[in-house]
Amino acid sequence: MTSDPNHVWVPFDRLKTFIGSALTAAGLPQTDAMQVADLMAQADLQGSDGHGVIRLAPYIRRIRAGGMNTRPNIGLVVDHQAFGIVDGDNGMGHLVVSHAVKIAIEKARQYGVAWVGTRHSNHAGPASLYARMPLEHGMIGLYFAVGNANHMPPWGGMDMLLSTNPIAAAIPAANEPDIVLDMATTMAAYGKVKAKAKRGEMMPEGWMIDREGKPLLDPKRSDEGFLLPIGGHKGYGLALIVGLLAGTLNGAAMGKDVIDFNQDHVSTTNTGQAILVIDLNATGMADTFKQSVDRLEQDIRNSTRLPNCERIWLPGEQSHLRRQTYAEQGIPLPTALLSELEQLARDLGIASLA
Amino acid sequence: MTSDPNHVWVPFDRLKTFIGSALTAAGLPQTDAMQVADLMAQADLQGSDGHGVIRLAPYIRRIRAGGMNTRPNIGLVVDHQAFGIVDGDNGMGHLVVSHAVKIAIEKARQYGVAWVGTRHSNHAGPASLYARMPLEHGMIGLYFAVGNANHMPPWGGMDMLLSTNPIAAAIPAANEPDIVLDMATTMAAYGKVKAKAKRGEMMPEGWMIDREGKPLLDPKRSDEGFLLPIGGHKGYGLALIVGLLAGTLNGAAMGKDVIDFNQDHVSTTNTGQAILVIDLNATGMADTFKQSVDRLEQDIRNSTRLPNCERIWLPGEQSHLRRQTYAEQGIPLPTALLSELEQLARDLGIASLA
């Protein structure tokens, strides 16, 4: 594996330290920088490589352009028993959502269930990171977010009013890996389209359509078309509901108010997210529940496979294995990305990653 | 319309009275019978005709076989602040879920958000009915249910361990129709497959596969294959999460414990459902929210359409229009169904519907 000339294996801690140094150099207080760095490196550790260190340069570009607040006053602005809204004061999304999840966990411990939304937040990386946070407290996490660029029209339309608005859910097991779902409500995330273009591959039918409503297969033409929702009108409905719950409900951007953060580095994105936490202790049967999850996982894993299917996976199981492997062997970073990070290190005057 | 020889238009109230009489004759207390009748007739009124009066004969068959309790002791068995679990004592699902939603609304008024699950419940009709109940209280409803027969294997497998586990969500608007999503996590609900078979039509590719993993297009061969989830592995993950939240979490059936209620009329189904309610008053900006929902609906409805698209719909808008039309003109019931209901009326010794 280490003989692969296109990748360099970087230990988690080294990656985290590098990201933290970069964000500190960009103006974040060191504690905040290290908290974001930990989450970004965790994204890479679990293989969510579209949401990890690859985002460092864009984040810093936004900070330098004045589009993100390095010294935010993040706080609970709506606090009604089990319900709350956190205003992120345009700070980095990782800090804002972590704060919201922390409050939701405390509230769930008290009320059995809690819902906390965010506004004036920003892109926060992979949804699963936040859905998973309640797990270590013996709690279930559900996470909803408004994406940071609209790539999907309503079903039947061609004005891009919706994003890939993701859903994540994390369910604690006893001895089996926890079940963790993390999915965009579109057939493909936009990052996967860009990856296909980079590799010179065609997209399968069903990912995108063009302005005639015909299948769009060439990812290099992706700006001529739109992402398709999962299950047609169903995924459109899901993306809309997620946007209403994670955005509109908190006074955050949704629909035509969503900023394309790849094009516009200055305007406040007013990103919204929401976390739901359920404390298993509230059910009075936490252990029974976790054992049932184990049994269900075993039933599914050991069930009869279709011809050509090598293994039946549980949601989150592949990320789980990746975390273990990468923790031992290091995280594979493409050499092209590494060169970009070396350039960034020189710009910021920090130590090199490699 | 009334010249269509295959349908008879029946007023809502007459349908409701008929269902209520039938259920009373089958042994339910009259108040319970009328509550179920109202919900079943409402299902037909909004066009959810697979979940309305068409289910009356199967329900009564189950009651007569001893598979459903006509005098259940429905009550809250777990009560932890904003979280609760209702045990339905094997009563009709409509009664059990209505009770759970009522409690969730009360809890949400107090705590801002509430989550109430059910166990020992039964099939309760269309998910949207229950998600919509909080609307008139200025609240958001989200509903999850475990289906009453497994028709879907895990992704890559062929043991049917999952049902079409639906998700419903209802979001209040100000002057526009409320947004109401009601979707199975499979590409098609099983009822749609049966309807295709009845009409002698083929299914589109993507609804089902056979035991070789190949597309199954003939709905008459549906017992040789499986329903496919929306978005491939994504819908599999969603169905699993819904089942864990609506079933396992409440001590209700999930996975291989799910009874096929079309085949087995005697065993307790131990059906599970869950409702999440958010009180808009907790946000301190209920009116602003509802106005934002209106604006979003207008933006979507008025957005540019693809060629051949006549209208862009909001989720729930077609049901909303159908409720208005059917309330005026009556609910169209197929004459074949009407004959079955006449037979049922004679069996039960109640007045005829027609």
C-alpha cells in the first residue's frame, strides 16, 4: 500500500496538528483551531475525504476574504426546555455544530429527547461526525443540514432551489459497530461528480439530468445540469423537509437564500443545521435495545446474499473499519493534495505536513 | 365524472358512518369505532385509497381471528419528560397512534419538542394522517413506522428483513397549503405493485429485482422478487434507521420478528411507530417561520419548469386538493370494492353503504 506512488500515508495526529497550526495562523484561537482540526482529521480518518483536509484551503480563503468570523460569540439564543437554537455568529461550522450537539446532549439527559438547531453557522464537514457525538453518552443522534450550494431543482423544475441536504443518524449497539447512516438526499453528492470529472470517467444514468430533462453522463458538463434526488419526487420532498427543519426553522438560509460557498467567499452563508438526541436511559431499557441492535446487525450481515454480492454491509460499517485501518497505517492523502498543502504551509509560514 | 361506470361517489360522512357501524358490529366500543372510522375515511378523502376502507374487511378478519384486541388498555408505559412510549395492548393502530400523537402534542407544548413511540400497536393507515395532527396546534410533526410485512432485503441480500418503513413530515404554512411528505423508503409501495398486477401493466425498471438481482418487471411475479429501496444503499439505510427508531427503540417488532399481516391473521403484530413533535412557539418566531414556508412554496411553484412538466408540486399539495374535491363531490370508490363492502355489510348485519 505504501508503495502506491499517488498517495502518502499521514498519521492522524500529524494531520490534526497541521490543520490546527494552519487555522491558528489564519486567526482562530488555538483551542478553536484544534477543535476544528480534530473534526477535519476525523473526517479523513473515516474516509470522508471530500470533507476533511481538502477543505482547509477553501476555509482559509473564506476567512481571509472576511466571509467567516474567527472570533465568534457562539451561544444559545432560543432556549425552551428540550428545544434550542444556537447562533453561530458566522464562526466555523465545526465549532457551531459541536456546541449545538453538546447542548442537545445535556438537554436530552434531562428531558429524554432534545432538538437543537443552528443559524449563522457554516459548512461543518461530514454529517456523521455530529450524529455520532451522542453515541458515547448512550444516546441516539439524528442530524440534518442545509448544504452550502444549491445543485438540485424541485421535481419537474430546473431552478436550483435545493441543496443535497444530508441526513445522518447514529444508533448505539452493544458489541457490534454502532449503526451510522450519512446520506445526501441526491443520488450523488456533488463532490462525487467532480471526482468523476477528475478521473475522466462518465457518470451512471440517474445522477444528473440536463436542461432538457435528459440524462447527463459527462461530469465535465455538470454545470449544464442538475443533481437528481433519490427516489425521484421522494428525495425532492426529503431535501425540502430537511431544509425546512435545519434551515428555515432556525432562521437560517434555505431555498434561494442559500449562498454558493464555492463561488462567493465573502457573504455570510447563514448555514443551518439541526441535531436531535434521544437518551436511551429515558426508555428504561437501554441495554435491551443495544442487544437488539447487535442481533439485527448479525441477522442482516449473515443473511443470504445475491449472486455477486461479497458482503452485506451495515450503514457506517465501512467507515468504522476505515477508522481502525487508518489509525494504524495512517491516512492516505493524494500527492496532488499534499502539494497544495505544502504551498498553503509556505503561505501561512507554518511547518510542512510531510 | 359521475358517469364513470366503474366508480360510485360516496360522501365522506356516509363512508365514515358505514365504517364505524362495521367496526362496532365487529366488537369495538362505539367511540373507538368512530375514531378509527374517521381516520380510515380521511385516508380515502385524501386519495390514500390503499389505506382507507379497502382495509376494512382485512381488519375485521383479523379481529374475528383473535389477532387484534377490540377492548385494549392503551397507555403510556414509559414517561420521561419529553420522551414516552405508549403500549397499544394490541388495539387497532389508529387508536394507539392517535393516543401517542395526543401525548406528544401535550409534551411538545410543555418541552418544546417531544418524541413518543408505540409498541403492541397495529397497522394504522397512511403515515401522513398522524404527521398532520400536530399542524392545527401550530406544531411540526414527523412520523416513522415499521411496515406490516417485510418486502425488502438489506442492500446486496435477498432475505426480506425490512419493510417499506415510511417517513412522514408535516410543516405548517401561513396561507399556502401545509407541506406534507408521506413516503415509503422503497421505490414503490407494495400496494402499487399489486395495483399494476390488477391492471395487467408492467412495472418500470427500478421497482423490484428477482433472486438473480435482475430487474423484475412483471408484477404478477412479485412473489419471486423484492422491492428496491430509494437511492440503492441509501434507502436501505433509511428503512433500517426508521425501523430502529419506530420499532426496536419501543420494544416493537423489527427485522425477522415482523409478522406478515396479510398471511397471518392471528399472531400479535407488535407494530411500532414513533412521532416527533416540535412546537413552533418554542422558537419564538412561529409567524415568521410560517411566512417563510409560504415564500418557499411560492418560489418553488413559480420556478422554471422542465419541458413537458405542467406543474411543480409541493409535497402534500395533491392530497390537499383531493381533500377539497372529494369533500364536495364525494369519494370515488371502485364498484368492485363496493360489492365487497355490501357483502361485508350483510355478514355483519349492518346497513348497506350504497
